[in-house]
Amino acid sequence: MRKTLVITIILSLFLSALILNGCSDESTSLSFPRSELPIISFQGFKIPQFPTAQSQLNYAKSGFPTSEEKKATLEVLFHIFPQARLECGNAALYLAYMNLGYDYRFATRQDYYNAIAAYHDVIKNFKEHPQILVKATWYLGWIYCDLLKEKKTGIPYFWHIVKTYPDIRMGISPPVPWVSLVYPLTVKGDQPVKDKIKKQWASLALLEIIRHSSEELEVFNAFDHLWTDYRESVSTGFAIKLLLQNERYAQKALPYVDKYLALNIANPYLTKEIEDRAKEH
């Protein structure tokens, strides 16, 4: 019971922690000294104006003393670079998440609903950028399933990702905290890992469906999708582990263990956990 609780908490944390990182997949490095940039006044703050929308967004993603200043640096992007739709979309994702406050664990139900409304606005306003839409949809599923515990409302958002955005890949630079655990960028000696593992949002959405659904038919429908379309993903390994730790599903998961481990996708820790779970059955 204790092991199951710990695993559930870990899965919940590393899957929801993607919110804690930025919404853009680009580097946050700033290549222009702030002292050499023109300064503009916006909402009572002095904000440096960068020559490109991406540089402006990177600056907005850095740390600020107050949430008000952070919001101002994000919102100014809409005024300076209104034609930079992708960067504006990423800024809108940041602003939507800021409805949950400094730490989403202390947010109120009204904060959740404010964030939900903001993400729906993102979907309405940035329809030309699927990579923005898939993230907004993910956050909606996350808020409903993990924060509001309204799983029947949240799971359809994950199915929407599977059906509508099956091939949109997640970025890995910089990685969000939980992606660092599932898709490590370095190994011993700090050598970069070759980008050979599939990292689609849809595979993670299917894992979330398996984690949250109480319907056996839906769980194995999601797993069938994973096995057929995203077999060479770490998400599939975590899904097998989830199934093995559920007495209702373990026997059906056992035939996939050796086949998956033979792909050599899972890290040593996940491999051992899968093997240990399989031995219990």
C-alpha cells in the first residue's frame, strides 16, 4: 500500500511539474546586455525592449520580485510584437498558469476556474499554432484531473490530444523537471543522450488516461494506443508499471513486459521496477 501511494505521488508530481517550467521550448539565454537596450514604461514597470520576440519572451521567463512585474513583462510582448503569434501564444500560456499563484498546491478552486477560462482563451486565440493548443489542452486535463479531481471532465482533454495532435513532439531544451526524470539529457560523464526516444504529447496523454481512468475498457484502449503507436516511449514503460501494480490489470500487462524491456528504452530504475512488479505476479 505504501509503495503504491509513493509511486502515485511521484507520477502525479513529475507529470504535473511540467507547469513549473516555461511554456516555450526555446533556450532562455539572453544574448543582449540589458544595459544596451532601450527601456519602455509599461504598467508602472521599466522593461527593456529586446530586438526579437523570442528574446523578449526569454526575458519574461526569468525571475522577478513580484508576480505583477512578471505579468507586465509577459503582457508587453503583445504590444511590442503583436505579429509574433507563436511567442505571444507562449506568453499567454504563462499568464494562464499564473492564475494558480506562486504554488498551485495552495490555489483556491476559483483560481483553478480562472486558469481554466484563461486556457480556453488561449485555445480560442491561437488556433493557428497546434504546439500552443496541445499545451493548453494538456493543462486543462491536468487541472481537472489532478487539482479539481473531476476526472470525467479532465480525461476527454487527454483523448483530444491523442486524436488531434498525435505527432506533436515535446521540446527538451530546457527540459521541465519531470521530463528530466523520464527523458534524461545526460548520462555519466555529462555526455548528451542521443535524441532517439519518441516524446510526443499524445503518449503522455495516454499515460494520464491510464493513470486516472477507473474504466477497464478505457484503460486498455489507451494502452493499446500506446503499444501500437508509441511503443518506443518511456510513457509505455510507466503505463506497464501502472498496470502491473493494479491487481485488476496485472495479468493482462504481463505479456508486454519482456517485449517492452527488449526495446531497451527504460532507464535502469524503471526497468527494475517493472521487473519487480512482474515477479510479484
